[in-house]
Amino acid sequence: MQFDLKKMVLPKGSEFFYIETGDPLGIPLILLHGLGDSCRTFEALFPHFPSRIRAIAFTLRGHDGIDLPDATYRVRDFEADLLAFMNGMALQKAFILGASSGGFIARNFAARHPKRVHGLVLLGAPSTLDDKPDVVKTQESTLALLKDPISMDFIKSFTDGLLVKPVPSGFLEQMYSESQKVPARVWKKTSEALLKEEFPGILAQTKAPALVICGGKDTIASRTDQEKLARAIPNSRLTVFPQLGHLLYWEDPKNVAKEISSFIEQVWSGPEGAKFEYE
């Protein structure tokens, strides 16, 4: 299922492409994708959310193929864009979900803007990247050397290496196409900035309830890594899908959406918000 791509233009000229589903007056959930993706990475997930949840995903700066000469791609730049997007959508508060490296944006935003966040969801989001030799090697030997136009061979190799279960071929081809839009400089600068993100950073400042979800076969956000992440976030809980990998929201969107929805409903219906303890 493909969702209509919408466009928001802010007064200062910033543009955001986004997709959404659910009741426009429902519980707001904003989803942030990872490096090399777009908002369409969540299209397999969206149909499985109950209509009461208004799910909105927007494409991060540069990932829409537009790389302005003065654009920077630090995590704090993406955080500022999230704030601008929420203001543009007239959303005072929302659940914030960060998938893969989008988790760095989501978790920092939740810590810095507690009054704007109902709850935090981290989906296959690593605690840090600079302690993972394979990730560092990929950045130095591949991402740092990319040139435009980005080859489809690179895109397929990068994406397929993250999967442990098959996904529908039509959806996968669409994701290849979306990734190929991302300019080389965006891949380089974003990956460089992500490797500089420290752990635990400001995680202890997080006020909102948090859900950490990972695949048991994820080599980037491994169970050990995710246990470390969950311990660093106050009032959090961890859910592991043993047979899934890094792109668990592609591999089993129905059950991943169910887990996210259950968390949102629990927090939303609680008189003072749900209270979790990591075990």
C-alpha cells in the first residue's frame, strides 16, 4: 500500500515531505527514519496501526534529494527540523519514534523537549555507533567515499545486508529507489555526525516513558546493546523480537505495530503515564 506524499512549506522556506494515516484528531505519533531512508520506509507499518493513532512520518533534510549548499547534517539539525515540523503541524505534543539512526534524533529531542513528548519509542536504534567496528569500517571505506550518482549496487548491498527475513519484492524495490535519491554528501556528513554521538549523553534527562524495541538477530542494535540503552533511559522497557533483524518494521510490521500501539495506548490511558522499569 502506497500513501499519498504530502508537502509542508514553512514561512522561512523549509520544506517537508510526509505521509500520514489515522484519525486527524487521534493520538499523534511522529516517526523518524534512519540514514539513507525516507518517510516511505514506514509504509509497511502504517496499515497495522489502529485508526485512533495518527501516525505521521516525514523525510529528513537531504534525504528527499535536495542538498542545499549551506545545509548541515548534525543530529541537532534534525532535532531542530522535528521541532519545526511539529510546530508546522500544530502539534504541541506527540509520541516520537526513531528507527535505526533516527533514534539518535528521537532520544535527544525527548530529553531536550520533555513538554513536547508523550512517549519515546526506539526501534532498532543503536545506543552508539563508534563502538561497532563494522559500522566504523563501512563509514570509512564506503560511505565517506561515495560519489553522485549513487549506484544501485551500493544501495542493494547496504540494504540487503540489514535484512534477515524476506520482505515483499515490490516494497523492497521502492525502498531501493528512495535510498538512491539521497545525495552522496548527505550520506557522508550524516554518517560522520552519527559516529560522534556520545553514549549515554543526555539520556538520563528523559522524562517521558520509553519503549525500546529490537530484533534478536540485529547486528547493529544487538540485544546486549539494547539492554544497555534501556538501562540508560529512565522509565523504559525493552521488547525483543527474537527472529527479526535490524529492519524489523519491514520484516514483521504487523507485530511490531501491535507492540508500539500497545505502548501508546498504555501511556495515553494512564492517569499519570505508564511507569516502566527495566529488568
